[in-house]
Amino acid sequence: MAAAVGLAVEAHPVIGNYPARRSRFSEREHAEIRTLIASIERETTGEIVPMVAERSISVFHVRPMLFLFFALGLTEMGPTLWHRFGITPFFGLELLLALGLGVSVGSIGTIQRLLTPAAERERQVRDRAQREFFRRRLERTTHRSGILIFVSLLEHQAVVIGDAAVAEKLPPGTWQSLLNESLSVLAKKGLFAGLREMVLRSGHLLKTYLPEPAKGASPEPVGLPNDIIELD
């Protein structure tokens, strides 16, 4: 899924899906992104930050839910199963098995995602992207032109957040178009290609709507690298 967010102007994010396909980044890929972002920022007033997180949703509810499901099923079917397989049951056997199944099955990412309502996944991914936007101080750029490209792998969701100056300049639907086209590349060629496409398209928008004056380049927020930031 993908969400386009323009802080202070576009208050309602747009959500869309991308298929499950994930890769890690090589040093060559990191170097390519660094070079690409640096070249964009030399020509614009914008700041682009690509970020990839392993997950954003809370999954504390998943294992208790599965425990109850397996406990009810084993309590109902247990006597038949024990008799069929020649197992001598003991007190608490069903609960012990249900606990083990709940913990093991509940550790599977696909199960965690499926047992979290879609609206809740979208909300939590969007909220984490917004927290990271402020945590990285992207709202403090000189020209209020920071852009966060946030991809959350477990949920298969992406969010783009543009600060006030970016949102004010862009025509309606711009972010959604960018995400749709970029996520199509991601689906066909993998995570790095899709992320690179988002950076390229964001750079094109910055060059079109927020070109850098001849002098006085916008300083980067302190400690913010021109690179992919990877999070747990």
C-alpha cells in the first residue's frame, strides 16, 4: 500500500498496495542513492529522505488471538485426535499445545499482517512515517521542502510525506500518481528499483516546482545523510 501525505496542506493520505517482494541493499545501491539524492539537492531547495522499515504495526494481539483459536479447537477435537494417534492425554495438554501453536504461528509475518485489519495497518504505518518525519527534523529545512519516502515491508505499504512548501506547490493527485507509477516498478523489479524510482520522481517534482536559486543552497538537517535509512 502507499500513502501520499502533504503536511499542513494535504491532510488526508492516499493508500495503495504493492506485492510482497523484498530485497536488501548492496553498497553499490547505497552509493547510487547517495549520488542521486546529492545531485537532486544541488539543483533544488528540497531535501529527500528514503527510509525502509521492517515493520510498523503492533502485533501484540496476534498470539493471544491464535492461542484462543487453537485452544478452542483442540478442546473440541482433542479427545478424537488423542484416541486416533494413541496419545495418552494429561491435564492441560490442549492448552500447552495451543500456546505453542499460537507463539509459533503468530511469529509468521504474513499471519501477523492478515490478522491486523487493513485500516489499522494503514493508520499505524502512516503514523510511524509521520513520527519519523519529525524525528529526522524534516520540518526544519530552510524552505520547508522536506520529502520523506517511507516503505514498511511487513505491511507492504509505502508513504510519501511532503512538507508545507512542497504540498502547496504540487497539483492535486501528484503524490498518488508518483506512488502508483513507482510501485509498479517495485512490483516488477524489486524494492531498490521501486525506491530509486520514487527518489527520481520526487527529484523531478522538486526541480519543476522548487528549483534551487543560483546561490544560497538549502542546508541539510543536522546529521541527515543522503542515503537509505533502514529501520527495524
